[in-house]
Amino acid sequence: MKLYGSPISPFTRKAMVVARELDLKLTVLPRPEDAAEFRRINPLGKIPALVLDDGSVLIDSPVICEYLNHVGGGKFFPGMSLWKENTGRWKALGLQALADGIADAAVARIVEGRQPAPNDAHITRNMLAVEAGLNALERSKMADPPTIGEIAASCTLGYIDFRMPELDWRAARPNLSAWYAKFSQFKSMLATQPK
Ligand SMILES: N[C@@H](CCC(=O)N[C@@H](CS)C(=O)NCC(=O)O)C(=O)O
């Protein structure tokens, strides 16, 4: 399987972490410079994109991660629970959606900042989402063993540290900070650090 993307992308990194945890062989390739060529792989032009051995393509990191979890026999996408509605699958998917949403806003802020005349309102709106999203993560009970939600949260925090080192997110978020200090030391997280 070939994965187009880079560990700098928190979405790509999620897939790399899942693949490593499940010992799946994944060749990670950079996004081709030729945008038209890449749109033949992912019409949306976004990373990650997973090309299967039969040539078919999966896009969007939640879909890619669930596929990898399925072929690797993983447990990062728990089953549904009738008795505990707030646990299992919906909790994991909800946490992933929150973490991915924070990453979307952080990526949008970084991209806007690179424009010749950045739009301040756009930056403010995205940073409000980042800050409020991090507050929600601070209140979240992280699962152990981790699910795709915890992997997504950790990849998002890694992206924020890498691209927004000036954002002192740890100061007012002791729970999240202590949790991430531990989670970021997992072998698969260390092996996929953005550089
Ligand atoms: N929902 C997508 C988001 C992917 C995404 O936004 N990727 C960014 C890089 S971090 C990208 O390729 N952006 C290029 C673009 O939007 O043209 C996922 O989870 O895979």
C-alpha cells in the first residue's frame, strides 16, 4: 500500500501511527509536485490518500485509518455498546472529529498566515476554534487503551507544537498536557514526529 502524505500533516500522521501499531507495510510518498497528476489520485488534492495494491484509492484520514485498522485487525475503532452509550465507538469517533476539527482550523490559520495579505478575521475565527477545541480536549476523558480518538488528539497536538510553538496551550490545560507528555512518547508517535 502507498500513502501519499507527510508526517507534518496531522491527518497523514494518524494513518502512519495506525499502520505502525498494526505492523502494516506502508510506503509513504510525498504529494506529487504536479497538482493535476495528484488530482488523478485524489480529486480533492488533499493528503493523505491511500493507494491499495489493486490500484484503488481511499481518501480522508478517518476512512483510511478505519481501513488500516480493519486489515490489520486493530482495536482503534471500538464496536458499538448498547449499554454504555458514551463509550466505545461513538466516543472514539467523536473525539477523532473534535481533534481533526482542531487540526483543520490550525492548518487553515497557518495557510492564511502565508498569504500576501492575510485576512485577520479568518485567522481570529480559526484560532477561536483551536482554543475552544483544546479546552474541550482538556475536559475529555482519554481512553486507555487508546482509540483512534486519542491518536487523532495526539497528532493534532504534535502539529500545533510544530507549527505554532508560540501557542502556550499547556499552561491552562494541565490534564491534556500530562496526558500528551506520556502519549507522545509511544514508539509510533516518536517514529512519526513532524520535522
Ligand atoms: N479531512 C481530511 C483533511 C485533509 C487535509 O486537510 N489535508 C491538508 C494537509 S494537512 C491538505 O492536503 N491540504 C491541501 C488542500 O486543501 O489543497 C482528512 O482527514 O484527510
